[in-house]
Amino acid sequence: MTVALMISLQGCVAAGVLPSHVEGQALPSLSPMLERVTPAVVNITTEGRQKLDDSLINDPFFRRFFGETQTDRKIDGTASGVIIHAQLGHILTNYHVLEGAERIIVTLNDGRQFEATIIGADPKVDLAVIAISANRLTAVRFGDSDRLKVGDFVVAIGNPYGIGQSVTSGIISALHRNPGIGEYENFIQTDASINLGNSGGALINLRGELIGINTAILGGQSGGNIGIGFAIPVNTAAGIIDQIIRFGQVERGLLGIEVGNVDSQTATASNLPNNRGAIIERVFPGSPADKAGLEAGDIVLNINQSQINGASDVKSIIGSIRAGTRLDIVYLRSGKTFKASATIQAARGAAGTTTPERPPIWEAE
């Protein structure tokens, strides 16, 4: 066996990828890991009705074929989901997969089918939890998306174009992406092939751990994959999942700051070794941030032990935490590091909170 092959096999074993044998020769293979993980990824089929545009309803050609009283049409969809709790039958998927659905059918890896009910959803992060009543389920194990690095190998599992469960591989191309497709964005970018129908499927590492929920693609003219796919980090999803399961919805808290990205000039002036962090541009009077002593010009480095790389990280973290939660914030002021604690509040004077006279809503932007 060559030295190069030995090194390759050692790396695979370290990652939990065991060798397979072809004609007596040991070769790296993802199949042992996938045999453990693929049962936790499901196919989802939805049935619903879509209200038709008035211009269609009034079109004589449309009325000729669909009738005078047709005001909506039947729509079907295919997507993916990930089993996150085997005993309770909880499945995580994207909200947009279920939007408008009147019936949700889950097909397991072993071919069994079940009708699902919706536990709750969060449109702003595009996540939802559904449930089926079934035994012999396999749940996925969560990884730590905060530890991901560009170049890490990943595998996407889902139901592209409704053809059935498929597996593709690639690397993490970028982190903290904000393509402008949602209100709260902090996407993992990958070149592992993600197509229509992969929404809600799993992005996993080579240890077989869930590190993201495949959500969107930047497609070519045909709408297919061009090597740019986006997944919601599992650490972002975790806080949302907890709220959905416990309360059926997400009640977001607001810290009361406006933040921006740190540019090179600010980083140099603050003795930062890089441009990571988010600079506070405004603190609203009477807000939790104001009470915690934060000021405009402070650079937020860490919230609840999660590193802040830019303004979107602040918004993403705050957006995944329920009102009333205490935050530990590490920030930089005049070249020195400080710590503060703040309890985020609900917006617009929700019960048990005190809202200042202005502004009516605090938002990290």
C-alpha cells in the first residue's frame, strides 16, 4: 500500500469514514456513515390549494378548461425533512415546504408512509416542526455549526425533484452568507449539490452529525444547481426548535441596538486582528442594551459564547432567543474588553415588560 493511500485511509478513519473493499483493496467510503444517517432523513409530499390571480379567473381560455366557478387550483409539493426526536416523531423541515399545505405525507427511508401534523413554525427563519406517529424511527445527531470551517467536507441528503432520497457531497464554500432571501440570515454556503426538493433536508459532516438544514439555492437559468446552496446552521435552528416544540411559535426578544459590520479602519483603530465583530451604531434609550451599559461605538465580539463575525450574527442570535432570556455579551471599548449582561424584552409592551416611549420597536439591523 502506498504512503499516500495510507494517509488517506487514516484521515477517513479519524473522520469516522470506514474503508470499503473493492477487489481486495481498501478504499475510502462514506457508505458506513450514511447507513447510520440516511434513515433519519425523510421525503415530504404536500397537498394544498392555491388561490388564483383574478386575471386568470377572468381569462376566457382559463374558464373554458377549468369552469366558471374555479377560484383556486390544487398544488402538490415535494421536499425533505430530518427526524430530530425518534420517540416523539418530531421532524424538522423548512416553513416554505408547508406553506399552504392541507395534507402532509412523510415517507421514511424504509418506505413506510405517515400523515403528519404541524407542531409549529417560524416563517422568519423558515423552519417548521411536524410530527408523525410511528415506531422504529432513527433521529439524527446534532453537530456544532459554530466549529465549521471553510473547506470542511459535507454531505447533503434529500429528495431532489421528488425522485427519492439522494446523497451528494462537497465542501463548505463560505460561512455567514446573507443572500437577501429571508429576514434572519446566517447561512452556510456549500457546493454539495442541492436542488428543488432538497429543502428541509440534512447537511451533515463526515461524523454523520447534522450541521445544517438545506434551504435555498442560487440557481442558473434552468433553476438547477450551479454549486451555490445555502443551509441554516444547526446552532441557529436549535433555539428555534426549542421554542416551536414548547410553545408552538417563536416569541422574539429585542436587545435595543442597531449594529453594522466592522471595517478595516475601525479594526485597525481598535487593535482588532481582523474585521470580526459588530459595531454598535445606536443604543435605544431605556432598552435592555441601554440598561446593560452598552454604548454606540462598542464592538460586540461574543454573545452567549458564540463568536460574532458581523452584524448578521447579532441579528441571527437575537432572533433565535425567546424574550426574557438573559444574554452574556463580550464587547470591545477603547481597545479594552468588557462583559455585560442583558435580559432581552418582547416588543411593543408585551406582558411583563417595560417599553420605552421611543422607539416602539428595537431591532438589530
